[in-house]
Amino acid sequence: MKRLAIILSLSSSPAFAEITPMDVIESWRTVYAGSGEAISYDSLQAGPDGKSVLLNNVTSVSIISDSTSTSHFDWVRMQPNIDGGILITFSPAGETVDVTRLSDGTEITTTARFDFSALALMATGFPSDIRYSYNAPQVTYSEITGEAAFGSRMEMTFTGVSGEETAITNVTESGPRVADFGEYRFERVEVKMESQSLIDAPSVTQFVAEHVVVTYRWEFPLTDIPSAPVALMDLPPQTDLKLEIQTNAISGAMSDNSPLGTNTVSFGHESGGLSMRFAHDQFRFEMVSLGSRLGMRPAAPERPRFDLGLAELRANITMPFRRETNPAPFSAGLSLNGLALDEESWASVDPENSMGRPKADISTSLSGLMMLTSGIFEGGEGLNGVDAPFFIPDLTVDTLRIAAGGAVIEGQGDLRFNPRRNDPDTDLPMAKGALDFAIIGALGFLDRFGRLTDVDPMAILGAKGGLGMFSSPTDAPDSFTSRVEFLSGGGIVVNGQAVR
């Protein structure tokens, strides 16, 4: 509490105060307090000028749920500049060891090593308002999880590193509150991941991202600065955590070996990004990808090879992230626009261009109530031994739209789920409610689809018969409606006809 009083007194003073290495150390401890993390060092050596310091054997420890993470540098040097700033440099070999204990008592160890020796970190400002600037030509990071025979390895290289960070303590009516925020920029990020198991063939994933920008903001109430790590079983109350990542081009591939050769999946996009935020007991996630592509090159000659293009992908979800006894609102959405198959693949199945090389659009939006049986940051077992991490008692399909080749299917409806009765066929909670659909252009689509190579004409007749049986025509040409009803006893009725 004594350190907390010092911070408060500095925060309320408007006078400029040249920061010292001890101010920087206290700033780190203050920011790390938000996650219960504690920083220690074996010794502090003063430099010949009496102002610079060398911290030896610097260690930080955090305990979150069932995981204990220990980070270490052999030394950290802090050298004051004539302008009142402090240049901070690190020993070449940094390391983080994360040990996660599973419910059966076994442990999974992940060891990460990183080289910050080329990083120039400059601190300026006031004791309670320190600004950091980062610059490095290159930073490397490697991570190993498990054993060599059934573990994984990841290597990352960050080129052209720059950024800014601010750590500030504000005095509010409810007490001191810490805000840590910043932006990091990387001209190029290269990633290589390898995994090996006792059953599956080894797999390798590699990708390169150009011009990556990472922004974040983390706010939390400051109650104390721990001298030893404090175990956290959940995100502390009144914490606000936000992260955004933007990239230009990404290009990569995933491959694994089989007796027939190498299976390869290629992927990438022209630009995109994602954001996530934990605040007010809610989690919000959004993702955008523009100019996406996916390619499949299987080793088996009988399996199809293709390339898919996607003009735009958007996804989002808002949901509770803490364990609750009462359901809370949630919503989710997904849209895939301009989904297209490559010309070579189309030519192999539609040499006469009967389908006209159509593109597809798929979109849906959902809302309802959700109850988490185990919080996102929690470890251990779920609520009352329930296996599923969440349960949705009420679900509304606000919109559902699939458009391809001149055909459009649109739907909406409401469903309620009974947690005390499971469907015998799916073993999921039994549903009650109805979904309504409008189907336009289906007959024309089936006629064109029936002209493709290797399409069985009888299958097309069966599809048309099913459309006539389970939907009703409208006054408009090639237009149908249908209703799917889920009954409380487990029965299912489609357009007035019982199918179960």
C-alpha cells in the first residue's frame, strides 16, 4: 500500500519530474498488477554515473486459472539520457515458461524464447504518465509445447518493428485507475508452425503478413501492487481490455505428408483485421477479410483440387464471458460475399458453361440468450458438471440468406431449447419453435445444375419432388415458401408434413 500512496501523490502533482529507472520499474509493476503479475530481480547495480542501473536476473510470474507463466531476462539495463528520457535494453536471451495443469493432474509445458537485443526502448514523461517508444530492425520469437514426439513448435520473425505505449495512472472518484495503451507496427511478420502427434502425420503451417498494426488498450482499478503473484481465476471486475490487429497482404500454406505424397492447403487475403474487447462482462469479436483465397491440393489423385476466392468475409459475436446463473443476451453474424470457384475447376465439371460461373453470397445474423457454464478465463469443471461450456435457451434467426446461380433462400424464425430434455438423434437439447423460408429460382437452378458433368438426372428429379412436397408455390413464378416446425415432443413438421 505504501507504493500505491506514492503513485497517488505523484499523480496529483502537476509539476514536471524527470523520470528515473525506479519510476520505470514502478510503472511496470503498476501495469502488471492488473493481471496479478509480480516482477522481481536479484540485484540492482548502479552505473559509474550514479544514474544508470543494471537489473540482474529479472523475473515476472503470473498465475491465471490453471496456468503459471514465468518470464525471465538475464539482465535489463536502464540508461538516462540528457533529455530526461531513459534508454532500456535487454539481454539477448529472454524466456517464458508456461505450465498448465489439466484436470487429470498432467501438465503441459510451453517454452518461449525471444531475442530483444536489437530493441531500443525509450521511456519519457512523468512518473505516473510514462510514454514508451519502440524500434528494432528485427525481433525473433520461438515457442515449443510438449515433447518432440507429440508436441508443436512455432517460430516468428518480426521485421521493421516500431511502436508507442503509454502507461498512466488516473485518480478517479472510485480510486486510482490504470490505463495502458499503445500501437505496434511491423513491416513484415513471418510465422512457421510445426506439429507432431503420435497418431497424425507431421504438419507444417507457414505464412507471411505484410504491414501489421496492433493497437490495444487495457484499463483496470488499482487496489495494490503485489510483491508476489496473485492467482486470478477470472478477469478482474471493472477491467476493460481491447485489442485490434490490421494487416495488408497475408500469404501462407499448410502441408502434411501422407503415403501418397504431400497434402497442401494454401490461404491468404489482400487485407483485413480483427478486434476483440472484454468489458462490462461482455466479449465482442469482429473480423474482416478482403480478397480472401483458399486452395486445396490433395496428394490422392481422386480427390478434387480447387481454388476458392472470396471478395469479402465479415464475422462478429457479442456474448457474456463470465459464468452466470441467468442467461444474458448474445448476438452473432457471418457474411461471405462473392464466393467463387476457379475457372479450371469449373471447366472440369461444367465445360459448356451451363451455370454461367456463378458466385455465391451467404449471410446470417443470430440473437438470443446465452448462459456460460464455465467462464472464458476459468479453469476446472463447468457448472454442475455440465460438459458444454455454454447453453442457449432462446435463439432467434434474424436473417438467413443464401444466393447462388440465380437461386435465393431466405429464412428467419425463433427456437427455444430445453436443457432437461435431449433430442435422441442428436443428443442436443430439444428444440421448440419454427423457421420460415422463402425460396426463389430453385427450379431454374436445378435445371442448370442437372447439365453438369456426372450429375445424376434422377437426383435432380428427386430434388424437384422434394421441393414440391415440402414447400408451397406462391403467385410469383419459381417461388416457394416453407415452414419447419419443431414440436415440444421432439417431432418435426415441414410444410405441414410430419418428417419425425
